Amino acid sequence: MQIISVTAENLEDEHICCAICDKKGDCRVSSKKAWMKTAFGKGLVFLKYDVRGKAFLEYLPAEHAWCPVDAPGYLFIDCFWVSGQFKGQGLSNGLLEACLKDAKAQGKHGVVALTSKKKLPFLCDPKHLAYKGFEPVDEARSSFVLACLFLDRESPVPRFLPCAKEGQPVEDGFVLYYTNQCPHTEAYAPLAAALAKKRGIPFALHKLETEEDARRAPTPFPTYSLFYNGAFITNEILSEKKLHAIFTKYGF
């Protein structure tokens, strides 16, 4: 197995691992690839193995991360996913080693990633990151943790921006923020709004269209964050069944 770098030149010919679909025009694939086309110009790197499955690592300079972090001179891991079917084959090591090699070649201070105190969906596994040498450097509400693998111990320590540590939506009711950094949000975020409307539930949907909007979001995970009356609920991209369960839980 070999690592492939997905670029602007081969993007249309390569699948993007977490959204494999042969249906032409599928919104999950098209929205993610459109996001990637924009992010390539800011230094996005998407590495994957030549397998049909989830074995990839996506990163970019932290200055351009679609996440409220203050980490100049670092690389930021957007997504790092090697599915269980490839366990024990060294794929995770290979991808991370490629990222670290790039960080060293660029003279970066290190690599940062968003994780949590306990494993949460769609975030890097904290135990796995710790095993690889990452250490927690900052925390935000709702158990989010910023982890860093230092290449230079004298470098400034990465931090969450204040909006991520202390912010919350100003609207009452349910509020959902999302970006197209993850392909599945384009299908499931509008679904949440439609289900809420059908049930007469107060619901505000905020699609963050730019890097700047994402960096000002009141959550460490602008990719998908659901709130109710200002309190964070989940960053899990919810199916229709799970959405109905949450609406019922809150009395709707």
C-alpha cells in the first residue's frame, strides 16, 4: 500500500475516503471537494492510502485552520482517520510520519490537533494521540482539548481563541454551526433544520462559509456543533433517528 497525496490536479479522479459515492452530484462529495479546492490555496494537504476505505490524514497551516486556534508556526490536523479494518498494518504510523516529515521540512514548531478528554465522534482519539507523543496544551468547554506534538520546546504554546473557550450562541432554542470541512455535514445539517421546522421547534442553522467565520465560531469544532439555549449538546453529526431523540429529550 502506498500513500497518495490528493491535490487540486488529481482531486476529481480520487475518492476522499470518508465519502465514497459513485452517484454523480452527491452533495457530500461535491461539497467536500469544493471546500478542498479553496483550502488547497492555503496549504491544505490530504494524504490517504491507496485503499478503498477510511485511511487518511488531512492537515493545513494552523493560521488557516477552520478552527478557533492560536497556533502560528504549527500544522493543524483537520481529520485523522484509519478505520478498524486496517488496524495493525502501520497505516496510522505512516500517515503521521509523513505529516511530521512535512512539518520539519517547513520548519514548523510542531503539529496540533483537536481532541477531547474522553473520545468523542469525529475527533482524534486522545489515547492514540498521547501514544504518538501529543500532549494537552489547552482546554475549552464541553471537554474539548487542544493537543500538540512539539518539534521545538522553545516555541509559543498553542491555545484556543477566546471565542472557542468562552463563547456561546446568542439565540435561544437549538443552534447548529457547520462547515463543509466534513462531507457529511452538507447532508445532515439541513436535515436537522428541516426536521425541527416540521416539528415546530426553534432552530437556527449557521453555515460557516469562510475560514474567517469558522475561526470566530463560539465552538472549538465549527465543523458541526449543536447547542440548546446556549449550552453545547454534541459535535456528532446526527442521523434523523438521533435528532428525533434529542428533540424529544428537550421536551419537543
